[in-house]
Amino acid sequence: MAAYSDFSFEQMLEMLEALHDKYNRAEFIEADPISVPHSFTDNRDREIAGFLAATIAWGNRKAIVRSAHRMMEYMDFSPYLFVVGAEQSDLARLRSYVHRTFNGEDFVDFVRAMQRICHKYGSLGELFQSSYERHQSIAAVLSDVRREFFSIEHNPHCCKHFSSIDKGAACKRLNMYLRWFVRRDNRGVDFGSWERIPMSALYLPLDVHSGNMGRELGLLTRRQNDWKATEQITHSLRAFCADDPVKYDFALFGAGIDGFLR
């Protein structure tokens, strides 16, 4: 593989578009955490299912998908109704859940936080969209939503599962969640239901695979995967599609998983 500097702009664009066409398709859904919100039709269910699936989305994808579907079972496969109506007896059922370091107490506190948000705003989507309308910045939204989320009493352990942009985290899972609900095209993968946030404002969900691909292609020079790296690689991708830079998430992640450069 030639270095990015050896490619013309047109060659790089052609490669990114080809990889995008290869990976941004309905066949991508089943093995990805986005399959969890795809199992619902009501957008409020999708938002909660998606938020929880994104929250535990690190490590083996098969394990993530399996554990996220198990979360939905705990919630009687009606996540929105469960969240808004959950009482102490309902929350007690969640305490036996565990996925790696996300435990039952974390699950309880996440449901309590989402319950407060749904009662105050009507849905998770309304919180994210109204925050963007106020701030016109995804970075500010991520800070704002996290502050709102933890404004009620909670166990300190659960905070590690909601990345803090104020501490410089890459916020990969949150950016992935935003991609799911903001991006819209005719491919059938992302939902595109949050129309009050423009796709152009999104940031790449930077992880090991997309980061490695980005560095190999010269789209990213920063060594660590933090918020500054997220800004840098997204800025690079905006040169190829300013209106929808995160469309290339599929290209970089899928190619990284498949060892495109090996």
C-alpha cells in the first residue's frame, strides 16, 4: 500500500468511496451493535436500545451484540416503556446483569438517568437535538449531555461508561451513537431520525481499527486516540465529503477489521 502522500486527492477519494460502498450496506447490520436498535420500530425504543448498546460497545463485537440483546430482555423488549415506568422492583431485576466492567448497579443508574431525561425532555433524541440547537457544536453537546445525565445521584463507577470530552476522551461510542441517529442515506444502516443535527457536524467514532487505518493513510498523525485525534481525522475526512464526513467510518473501520492494508 502506498503512503497517503503518494495518492492524489482523486485517488484517495476513489478508494474511500469504494470502501464506503463495500461496507455501508444492510449486511453490515447483523454483526454490529446497531442491530440492537434495528430490532425495534419505535424511535424512542431505538434511542434507548442504541444508547445502551453503544455504552457497552468495546471488545468483541459478537459478545457486545449478545450482551446488548440481553439488556433488552431484562427490559421486557420494551426499552422506552420500561425506562419511563421503572419502579424500584423493576430496577432490582437489573442488578444481576453484567457485561465486562458494566455491572447491574451501573445498569440501574443508567436507567434512572434516562428515566429523568425522558420525563424532562420526552426522549433521549430531544435532549441531544435541543442541546445542539443551543450550542451548534457536537463537542458542547457531549459535555452538556454528560452533565445532564449525571445530574442525579449515581454510583461513581458508572461514570467510566460515559466518556468525558472535558477530560479529552475520544468519545468513540457517543460519536457512534450520534452517527446512528443523525446520518441519513439510502443504505438502510443508520436511522437518520435526528434531523435537527446536520451530518456535517458529526465526528468520526475513532477506535483502534479506524485509527490505525487513518494513520496508515495519512489522515491521522496523532499517536493516541483522544479527542484531538478525533478532531484531526474528522477534519481530514471533511476534505473528501464536507456534508457527511462520517460516512467514511464504515470504510476505515471495515477495512481495518479486514486487514485491508496487510
